[in-house]
Amino acid sequence: MEQSTLNLLGHLSFFMTSISFLMKDMILLRSLAIVSCGLGIAYNYHVVSNPLWLVIFWLSLFLCINIYQIGKIVIGQKPIKLNERERTMHGNSFGSFSAYEFKNLLDLGEWESETEGTILTTEGESVRKLFFIYSGEVEVTKKNQEIARLSAGSLVGEMSFLRQKTASATTKITKETIFFSWPHKKLRAHLSRNPMMKVAMMTALNSDLLKKLAD
């Protein structure tokens, strides 16, 4: 390959990178970065008699990362179908999540239904799940004294989830209740890998705590 053509490839690679930094659209930004990496790979393969494999390796890795991130963005922009329960849950308490993030959140737990008398948390004991009440009622007691009653839209076990400590109160279902539950361990692991979802979850938990304090 002629030297003038090689120089053009090198300049184009860096030019595409610099232009990508000006883009606000993330797909366009990453697309330009992919083109830049491709040009950079071609340049470093031909610029000397022996290809610069170290540079080519890292440019190839950056190219793959950008392709992967574009895929995530495209998937995230697809219409998300939520059923009636899920739409109610999302709109009332988890509005800080995008529809795509919320669907991922739902994949971590399950819907459950329990009758009167079922204990969700016991004061002083470890809590393994975070609960969201969809319908029904839950009694909250501390030292055998009732301190609150939780209804639809409330979370149960949020303090234990936040502080990673034992339950500060006992919660018992007082009439048939439908709720959604997430295992603490599974939820924490997922949030640790997804910082934006962690921020959204903290927003939902704090909103729930503020609502309870106001009641």
C-alpha cells in the first residue's frame, strides 16, 4: 500500500475519533468510533513491514466493545410490553427506571400470593427478600406493638436491604396479599453490575421511605 494512502488512513482514523467526541447521539458516536477503529486497524497492519499487533489487538477490542454497546442501545430502545400489574408497579413506585431497566428488574424476582397470617419479616432476624405490595395489607409490629399498616405500593424489607442488617420490625399479612419479591443476594449482585439501575433503585427506596415517614 502506498505511503500516501497509509497516511490518509491514519489521519482519517484520528479524524473519526475526534468527530465522535462531538456527537451527542450515542449510536452515532459509537458508530464513528467503530469506523475509526477499523481504519486504525488497517493503518497499523500496513504501516510497517510487520503489523503492529499490540495496537491492532486493542483497536479490535475497542471495536467489539462499541458494537456490543450499540446492540444494547438498540435493544433498549425496542418497545417493552408490560402487563397490567407491571405497568401499575412501574408507574406507581419504579418510575425512576426506564421500561427496559424495569423489565430487567422484574426478571430478578417473582410474583407471589399469600394469605392472612403469613410472616414476611421477623424482628431481629435476617431478611432474604425485598417485597413490593401490589394489593392487600401488611401489619408492621415492633416489640409486639403495631406501628403501621402497609398497603398497595409499599415496600417491605427495604431497611434491611439498604443496611444489610436484620429486620427492624415484624411484618405480617393481615388479608390476602399479592406481592413481588426479589432475593437480596441476586438483586444486589445485579445492581452492582449496573450503576444506573442502582441509582434508580436507591431513588425508589428513598421515595418509599419518605412516603412512610409522611404517613
